[in-house]
Amino acid sequence: MALIQEALSQERDPCIVTVIGDSNVGKTVYLGMLLDMLSKRAEDFEAIPKGAYSVNLQHNVISYLAARQFPPKTAMEVDDWHWAYYQVSRHKRNARIYDLVMPDMAGEAIAAEVASPNTFAVIRSLLEKSAGAILLVDAALAGAGSPQPDFFALKLMSYLDGVLVSRREERLSTPIGVVLSKADYCPESFDDPRGFARTNLNRLWNMCESRFESFDFFATSVVGALGYGTDESENVIPYPLHIAPRGILEPFEWVLSKLGR
Amino acid sequence: MMSETNLVCDQAIFTSIRTPLGEGYRIIAASRHLRPDEKQAITRSSPSHDALCPPTDNTPGTFTNVLGAAFYSLPRGRLCVALSCYAGAEHTGRGGQRVYTHNLVFDKNDFPRCQYNPFAVLRAMVDAGLSSPQLKPPPVLPELELPITKPAGEVSPVALNAALDPAWRSYVLNALLVDRSLIVDVVDGWLEIAEALLMGVPGPMRAEISFGTGMRFSIGRCHRLLLLHDDPNVTRSRIAGRPVEYVDPALGQEPETPMSAWLSFVERHWTSGDVATLSRRTSRAFVNTDGTVRERVGRIYNDTDAIPETDTAKLLEVARDYLNGPKAEWEKDLVDELLNTTQCALLGRLNRMPWMEASRHWHAICALWRQSKECHNFAHPLAEQALTSAKAEHPTVAATAALELVSKVSAVVQEEHNTLVHNVLARLADWADRATDAQIEGLSDLCLRWRAARPQCPFVERIHQRCTAPATR
């Protein structure tokens, strides 16, 4: 409700940039880190939060990382999602201002919607209205040979194709930035993200080439060093010992450059 | 008493595990016949990470290890009963507990066989071991035949009062009956309190009243009734702008609810902790559950339960009102039960009453006797018992009383109560045969009145002959 009121007060339609991806791929950490970097005017960006609620996500993420923990899982309940509404522009005179709404959605909710459309109508509605999307794919799993990231991304892109394109002969013009998350596990992806994707996420690569006009691949990483422990159920718990964001801004910058064309 | 019945159900398990095909919260196993739209609804409604309220009082009982429960309708009308618990730590190591929900789906037409009580299904689920998480189930679950054996559970009046005092629980029940949605802050005992509240709703209405217990509010599962204990500010902010009311009985003024026959009927059972009887009475297959019918049913039950404390004159009035009043088909057995209970109570009292006391009610009994066939049938044993008391007093007293009974009745009715009258007159005749002349004095007038009422009666003739015989004793 607060978000709607803020958007109305701006007298400008906000642009929705959705960050999507499977569960545990790093959406919350990526988005929180991105917003925090924008708030600190990284790369000459200026980002002003519209409403205190918009700061909750980055506050949450940075606080947990500072305590050497990853933030908790995002619940499937829509009420629990963080919604960030920022006014973003380059820090120079007459720079274009983008009113960006970026919800942090639960990966399981996205997966449920992709598997069975209209399970979460809010996701479909957000994607239909999205001016751009950032798709996170787990590069660590993909680099280790798991086909799951590729299959999930393929399903997601196919879903987007169905939602956003009205005619089969048309290609989707919405810019999609494919972000290879956790790239610190496979640093070669930083050198050639497109090559990495063509090799390890071939199905996704082919789908993008066939059905999407505007896409690119980026590698990103937040953690500089990881430690490991176990909990009472013998689950392995990763601990971020050192934060070294890399490649966070580039996908966002690229999507922003494509907006409004 | 609910006889054992087997409920045929489809199943679905919703939790978060890592498998070769994926990870995270989803339906990990389901029955073959669960429809896609039903799976969607279950996915939206089931609690995920951090959605259960922290457990408080882990009182061992029927619902041990069950932290949350829910009941709601699915698309196309089937009903879902779900129980939720924790199943170890969240497997991706991001803190918190893994939430596990076992869902059972059944046909709405089978709901009456459970006495319209989703908690009977929950108890059966616990008995069947479904509250123990299965984290490696087969992907396709079999259809389940669940034996439903236990009727409504017991709720201690102390526990109920501690959670919701009479003013608040009437308020909550009234809200449910008029289609409002509520979140009620209850510290613990969610399941027991929810069952007590739900049993205050007529059975056929319960399929439309979704509820959740022990889980945080979410717009994806906006139940009609949600019992939880959570940060009130968080809950209030989530329901802002929505047609859901937040109730915290520990704070704020006690509400005023217009009292009604139905609410007072339910409250009496809550006060005594007799949820089992409440469940039996409210879980009938009422054809109509609107406000007027509920009031009528409430009044019938209130009058039935008040019989032991109602004085005899008032009881006769109550019986007259119900015997003479209009009776819909759906209420016939309720009214019959009331009338049977009233009749038994009156008979018991008349049996213990000397005639001096019983005579105060004789006129009312005779009036009832004359009103209709149904009234006559009701009054017949009462008259018989009263006349027994009169006969014990003196045969002439009984005969005098019986005269009021036979006046102004039709020949058909006369025929039906001949035995009753003949017994009285036979007794009088026997007495007259043995009585002295002095004792017979004054009988002539009574005899004349009986000759006018029953000229053909051989007992009357015999009495007349004794009265007119020359003095000898």
C-alpha cells in the first residue's frame, strides 16, 4: 500500500525490474548488495529510497553479512517479501531518473508459478509489467556439472516467453540480464560469462538466442571467502567470512541502459 | 455418539527438501488424483519458512508435536485438513526450522460423517502417525482410508476462560456466524480453543469457515478464523486495509455482543466444558442454518436444558407452546426430544407430589388434554399419574377431578380415554360398595354429574344404585 501511494505521489510510472531465480541462488543477497552499493553512490549512481520500507532489504542483508551469516531464507508468503522502491539516476545534472520497484521474491514461489501458472498471480502480474529482469543462475552448481540450474532457467525463460510475448514470430524485447551468481566458485566465468553460459548452461543459451532480443550474461559474486560448519541436523552451513562484491552493478547498469528504448 | 467411519482422502506433503529435481518448499509428494488447481491452493495456503508461531506451552495431549493446523475449501469444493510441524533445521543452513505440512483432501459430502468436525480428522491424522514428518516419501502417495473414531475433544473451562472469557468468545462466535474474518491472539492451546469455537457453529456452516491455528497471517491464506500468538504490530500491519479484524483479548475493552438464544446455548456448554455434547448438538445436518433457524434451535435446546430448573406450571406452559406451535420438518426430532424430556420430568414430579400439590396443575393438564390429539397424547400419562395421586387421597377426589377431564371432549376422544376414566370410576364404585351410609352422603351429587357425563357407564350405574339404595349400614 505504501509503495502504491509513493508511486502515485511521483506522478511517474515506476519501472519494475524483477530479480528472479531458483531457491537458494542468491537473489536476496544480490539485490540487497546492489541496493546498498547504489545507496553509497557506487559508479556514480544515485539511489534514493522512496519510503523507509525500501531500506529494509539492504539493511537486513548487510547486517547479516556483517555478522558473517547469510540472511534467512525468503518465505513463500507474499507478505514477507521485501519491496524496494528507489529513485535511481546518474549523479549528474539532467540525468534521467528511473523509479525502480524491485521485489525480492521467494525462489520457491517463482518455481511454483513456473510449474503451474497462476499459483501466485502476483508473480505473473509483476513479470507482465516488468520493464526488465535480472535472472540469477547458480554458476557454482552449473560449473560443477549439475543440470538443475540450466533446466530451471530454461523453464523460467519459457515461462517469460509465454507471459510476455503475444505472437510466436515475435521475440521478447524486455531486457533480460542473466547473472551467474556465486561465480567465486568458478572464477573463469568472470573472464567470459557468455562462454561459460554457452558451455555450462547450453539450454538456456539456446533459448535466449532463439526467443529474446535483448539479453546478456554477467558473472557476479558477493563473498570473498567462505567457511563451513554444520548444524544439529548435519546440514552444511556456509559462513561468509569476507565480503568482496564483484560484478554486482554491471547487470543492473546494462538493464538500465536498455530501459526506455 | 459418532460411530466409526473411514474417510477416503487424497494426500499431499508440503515441505522443503533437496532432491535431484529441485529444492525448496513445494509439494514433494501427492496422491495421483489431486488436481492441479488443488495443488496450487495447497501451495499458496501451506506455511513455509518461519511461518509458524513459536510454540509456547507444549502440553502433552492429543495434538502433541502439531504446531499448526488449517482447514479450508479447495477449488471445486473438496475440503483440506492440514497439520504442520517442524522437521529439523532448514537444510540450506540459513537458520530456522523446516516446516512440514501434511494435507488431507476429501469430498465435502463426506464431511457429515465426521460430524462436520475437522478436528476429528486432525485427531485421526495424529493417531495414524501423520504428524511424524516423512522427508523421503514416494513421489506418489496412496489414497488413504482414515478411520475417524473420536468425536469432539474436551476443553477445560479453565483453559477456555484463560484464553477467551465469555464476552470475547461470544464476540468471536458471532463474528463467524455473520461472515466476518478474525485473527485472535491466543497464547496457547490454539487447537483446543479453535475446536471449542468451531463447535459453536452449526455443522453444515463449518465447511465455509476456514481456519488456521499457530501460523502467521498471510494474504495467501486469509482464513476466516486465525488463532495465533505473534507480534501484534506485525500482524496489524499485515492486515491493514483488509476486511480482517485483529482481536487481542488481553487488551482493550470487553466487547458487547447482542445476546441470542444460540449464543447463550453455546455459552452454557463452553462454561461447563462440555464440548462433546455441544458438538453432538450443533453437528446435526441442519437443512437451513440462517439466523432465524439458529435462534429457534438455540431456544429449543435452552428450554430442554432448563427443564430440571423450571417449575411445573411453567413446564406445562412450555409443553403447550411447543405442542401448539408450528413445527418445521427439520426441527421435529429436536422438539420431540424436548417434549419427551418435559413429559418425563413432569411424570417424575407428579409421582412424588401429594394430590394437594398436584391439584394446582390439574386444570392446566385438563386444558392440554382437550386441545388437540397431540396435546391429548402428551397429557394422557400426566393425567393418569395425577389421578393416581388423587385416588390415593380419596376415590371421590379422583372422581371429582376426572369429571373435569371428560367434559367438553368429543366422542372420539371419549373412546380413547375410557380406560383412564373406568379405572377411576371402578375404584369409586368399589369404595361405594364398602362405604357406610354416612360415608355415602354427598356422593349423590357427584353421581348425578357422572350420570350426565356418562349415562351408559356400568360403574356409574352401580354407584347410582348404591346411592339410591335404602339405608342399611
